[in-house]
Amino acid sequence: MVLLDATGPAQQRSAFDMNTETLTANRHSRAQQQHAFTLVELLVCIAIVAALAAIVAVAVTRANAKAKQVRCLSNLRQHGVALAVFLSEQNSFPLYVNPGQRFPDHGVSLWDALSTRGLGSPPADSRNANSVYFCPSFIEQLKADDRLGNLVAIYGYNGDGLNGWGTNLPLGLGLNWSPEGKSYSPVNESQVVAPSRMLAMGDGVKGWNNTYQDSAGLSRLSDAQDHLGSTDRVRRRHDGKVNVLFCDGHAIQESLQFLFSDTSD
């Protein structure tokens, strides 16, 4: 006697299909579990993204600072071109100030003399970062601090040398005093024996050792004082350096330490 399975082909296929669906559902469930983030993994991803953002922010900040430095040096080179034009006409350096216009070709001041030699007139807005007369980094600092409203970010002239005012100023370009100190005259081009080593202009800074003050000149004077955080401001302007123009027309960066603390040269 032969016993036959009570389940027919259709019932067998139904059971097989159910088993297949169960296996498929289990696979999908495991796949979902495998692709889900744990809390630790999520925190690691957030940390990586934050680190990358910080790196990008530092790179962007450095790039912006570099761009301002390049523009500042470009501004000084344009001053150098105007200065060269003046020298070719007068065979002397512009007077820093010219009271009574004793020397008419020098105008009333340095900026009057250079403005007619290619620089154009200084803008009325002393916060114009696009002006050739102003350091873009200094402009940004002025805009960020309302206390500095009266400061002008103009470049400084090496008018009296890095050794300060006196009756005899052999290191400055601003003027020659007479021996008795009662009259003045322009510094002749021939008096500068090493133009490639003689400072002409630069960022407006008055400094003494480790104290720096915003200035309309470029000078090393013992009366330099910190004014509303000027020491830190000058240091941050070009990362501890000063952009300077030499009498031969080349412009570079020099360290604050070298210009205002080193007295070896």
C-alpha cells in the first residue's frame, strides 16, 4: 500500500514562496542594519567634517592676507614710479612738508608732489581700500574698530630717517637742515649713495623696540606709544612684518624687529 503526500503541487509551491519571502525579508533587514550609522560613527563623521572646515578656513584666511600683502606691495611700487618721475625732473627727493612753498615744484607736501606724477589725488574717503594711497590690511583694521575713526591709513615717508628728528638728518629724505637749523632744502639724489638700501616709504609706523604706533611716517622714535592696541594691530597687519619701498624702486617686506629694534646697521 502506497501512501501519497496529502499536499499537492500548488501547496508545495506556496510554502516555497513563503520561505523565499522570509529569506528575502531577512536579507533586507540585515542590509538595512549593515548600512545604518551608529552614534559613534556619526560623531566621527562630524569631527572629520569640522576638522576639514577648520583647515579650509585657515587656508582662506591666509590666502586673503597674502592677497592684501601683494596689493600693498603693488601700491608701494606705484609710489616708487611716481617718486622716480619726480627724481628725473628735480634731481632731488620730495620735501615732506614745504611751508610757504619755498620750493614751488615740490608742492605743499609730499603727497601734493607725487599726486601730479601719476598717483592722482588722494581720495576723500580715508577708508577706501581700493586706493593706491592706503594699505588694504590697515583699512580693514580701521573698519573693524570704531575707536580708530580719526586715523588715516596712508603710507609713511622716510622723511627724517630711523634715527629721529634733529638739526642734522643724514638718514632721512624729507629735507636737509642748514647747520644752524634755521633753513632747509631738498635732499639731492646724489646724497643717497646706496639707493637699493635706502628706505623711501612703507607702512605708516612709528616704532621703538617692541612698541609700535600708527603713523603718517616711517620712523624709529623713542616716544612711540601703544595707542588703542596699535602694537598688536601693527604686528597683525602683515604678520610681524612691514612692507617697504626702497629708493631704487623695489618693494619687499622687512621684519618689525629689524626696522625698529635692530641698531646694528
